[in-house]
Amino acid sequence: MARLELRPNCELCDKDLPPQSSEARICTYECTYCAECAERRLHNVCINCGGNLTPRPIRPQRSWRVEENLGLGFHPASAKRVNTSYSEDGIAQHVARIKDLPPEQR
């Protein structure tokens, strides 16, 4: 079973995004941003793949089924911080080029 990494930070502003954060937004490649960057700076465009951004699911803290080894206790969030290498100008150009296209047409 593939599991989300649950990256610990916004790749753009480096804001902490713990596993229980409702502020985290991700694309299909798990690029991770805070809600403010996703909405205000990126206009729902992933700076890497160009896909849309959606709220990251919250992994339960415990395993609610005794027979299953699920939850953060068994599958902890990643501690590896990821930050973009793109410049502000490069990001702005990328976002401007495709932000008006619906995600299903990108």
C-alpha cells in the first residue's frame, strides 16, 4: 500500500505543516504548500508539475482497527524538509502561463 509522505513544510515559504495540519495542500506528486501560498501566490498551480493543489488528507494518529497497523504510530510523517529551487520570477512566469487553464486541461 502506497502512503503519502506527509512532508513537514511548505516548499515555498518553509512554514511548518505537521501531519494534522488542515493548511497543507498537495499535488498528485505530493509537492506540498501551505494554503496561503497555494491560493495567493500559486493560484492553485503546482510550481513543479503544473497540476492543481488540493487539501492534504490527515492521517489518523492511531490505528482505529485493532487488526490493522495504520495511523501515524505505524506510518509516521516524513521529517525531510523540501524547498523549491525555482526563483520568484520563474515561479511567477510558470503560474501566469497556466493559472487560467482548468486543472483537467493542463
